[in-house]
Amino acid sequence: MSAQTVLYDIPGPKARARNWLYTILFILVLALAAYYVYVGFDEKNQWAGALWDPFLKGSTWSEFIVPGLLNTLKAAALSIVIALPIGALLGIGRLSEHKWIRVPVGAVVEFFRAIPVLLLMVFAAAFYAFYTDIDAEIRPLFAAVTGLVLYNGSVMAEVFRAGILSLPKGQGEAASALGMRKTQIMMTVLLPQAVTLMLPALVSQLVVILKDTALAGQLTIGFNELIRSTGPLTGLYGNTIPTLIVVAIIFIVLNLILTKFASWLENKLARRKKAPKGAKPVHSAPSSVVMQRDDASGGAL
């Protein structure tokens, strides 16, 4: 019996026919929705060539789109580089056997996970404006990165914790039997194996970071990211819908590139090292996971 037939029966002729019918109906509904969207835009003359002509000019890309895209990538890259190690440290801290470490770290994670990322950006912008001497030109970037790091670092902490807890207990017990310290077990045995399991959830969170940079373009923050930088185009040409469509396509392409890279990295890691038997992939950060493990592999510090 193949692995594909363990969890469900092979569909029979009627079931296959029913599945094909559902597929055709779904495609028809999707095509109908696309048609109504197209007709609605056409009635408003949003497909007029004059509204799309600006995107055929090099000056439009060099003056509006590319600068905003570079700022978006800069904010996303900085946030990812900073949030990943912070998330790993917080996730490991939540697994500590020491209550004086585990409880404060858990409070920090739950606190920043509960606050909307836009609100964190606004608080960061106000803090940098009143209590620091950061130049006004780069202050929006600092505020955007701070909000993204605080929120996504906390979410990633749960991803790391879930990934480590998904490993079989024998991994930590075997390392402990060899005389390894708990920190060594975490850094050299558990965490490297958990990375493969955590990769899908981590990639999903990296995509969220990239998309959430658009929130920093709000008036209260003023970061000149992709959407905000293309705003003057709508004032010059009155092409709001075409501009948003182009921006949406750019975000889709960026996310596809990030996803493809993650898939390549996941396949490369899978070829080098297989996940331990009995481990389960982590697809999303859980809302609640056991605070502490009783076995020897649970402690990080």
C-alpha cells in the first residue's frame, strides 16, 4: 500500500466525476468574477491606454517605482536579518528550565504579538522623534524596521519553539547521555535539525515582513516605500487602479522569488540532512505550546 492511500481511499469513478464537476464549476465561478471585475473597470475607463502609458516610460520607473522598491527591499532585508536571531533567542528562552528566564521572555513575546505592527511603527516613530537625535530623513526607516522586528521577532519565537518541540525526545536524551551541556544540545543538536522543519513557517513569516513594509507608508510614519512612492503618479495621471495593479504585480513577483528561493534552500537542506524520524513539520506559529518540557532536551540555558 502506497503512502498516498494510507489516509484516504482511492476515489472511484463517481467520485472522480464529482471532483471534475467541482473543478469545472470553480473555474467558471472564478472566470465570471474576473469578467465582472474587468467590466467594472472598463465602465470606469480604467483600461484606457492613456492610464497605462506612464508605465512604458523609463522616467516613471526611475523616479517613482524603483526608489520605492529599493526602500521596500531595504526595510524588509534589515527586518529579516534582525528578526531572525531575535526570534531564535526568544524561542530558546521560552524553553529554558529557569523560570526567571522563561517567564519574562514569554511575557515579551505575548506582549508584542498582541500589538498590531502598524501601532508598533507609530510608537517607534514617536519615540525616535522625541527621545533620540536620529536624522529626520532616516527616522521613518528606523520606525518601520523597529515595528517589523518587534512583531515578527515575537512570532518567529513561537515558530522556533514549536520546531524544537516537534523533535523526538530521544534527540536530546541521546546528546545528554553523551555528556553534552544543555546549551550544546540546543545549539548543535536540536536547533540545526529543527531548521528544516521550521523553514515553511519561517518563509511564510518572511513574506509577511515584505508585505507589511507597505504599512510604513502611512502618513504618521512617512516611509517612502513602494506604494507611497507611486502615489504622485495617481495625482499626475489619475490612474489609481493601474498603479495599484502594477504595484500588486511587483509584490507578487517578489514573493514568488522569495518562495522559490526558500524551496531551493529546503531541497538543498533535505539532501544534506533528513529530518529525524517522528518529527513533524511546523506550518505556522501555534497560539499556545507547552511552556516547559520535562525531558532533558527542553532546557536551553
